[in-house]
Amino acid sequence: MQVGTQGQTNGSILFTVDRTGGATDFPFAFITPEAGLYPIRLVWYQGTGDGNLEFFTYGPNNTKIPVNDRTNPNAVKAYYKVISAPQLQFTSVTASSGQVHLNVTVPSGTATLQEASVLTGNASDWSPVQPGISGTTTIDRPAVTSGNRFYRLTQ
């Protein structure tokens, strides 16, 4: 879980855990210097087995209060900025002949395709592979035979 600037992935890390096993709570605490809106980024990866995620605070008598619980006036409210402008998007992803075919749409301006083999939350995870993308197009990238490859579009 990170706090920082909206849209950035390199904010201060409030809490992190990497474990296997069944469901369990990982309570942690932090203090905000003043009342206000704080961009929070919560990243969760599903490994093998069943998966679950709860985002909650503790209320009186250590009762769990889910974030955004509309039935509880003590719930922390979370908001997501909705942008009405058309967004960058991957319209489809296919693989064939040792290639990954990324069909992308850039509704206005230009975008850059970036890739990463690991995601640690640092901006340095990402490398630009194709700048100047516009309109609707297909980008071919070599398929990986082991490990992971992640892609994102930035503007």
C-alpha cells in the first residue's frame, strides 16, 4: 500500500507483505499530518489457490469497518477520480508465432508503450519500447518463454 501523488506508482510505501498461506489480516497503522484527501494505491497479486482481499479500518471494540461501507457513518470514504475523456486502452491481446499482438487505441495525442518484467512499485520498473503511438494500431512484441512481461500505455 502506497500513499503519494495521484497517478504515480512510486509513492511512500506504508505497508508491504509477501507471503503464502490462507486468509489472514495484516493490520498496520499510519498517521496523516492533517485532514484531507490522500491518494492511496493498493496493489494485490493473486498467486496460487483461493484469493481474497479486504480493505478496512478498525472501529470501536476492534470491529472491522470496510472502506466505503455506505451503511456505516464511521467508514472511511474512498473516491476515484472519474475522467470523462476517452482513455488509452488495450482493446485486445493475442499471441501467435512467438509474438504478442497488442491492439491499442489512443483517442487523442500520442502515447508510449512501456514494459516491465517485474513490478516493485518503482518508476524504474518500466522501460519505454515504442513512443509516438496514435490512433488504433497493433504492436507486436516478442513473447517471453519464461518469467513475466507487463505492459502499459502512458501519455
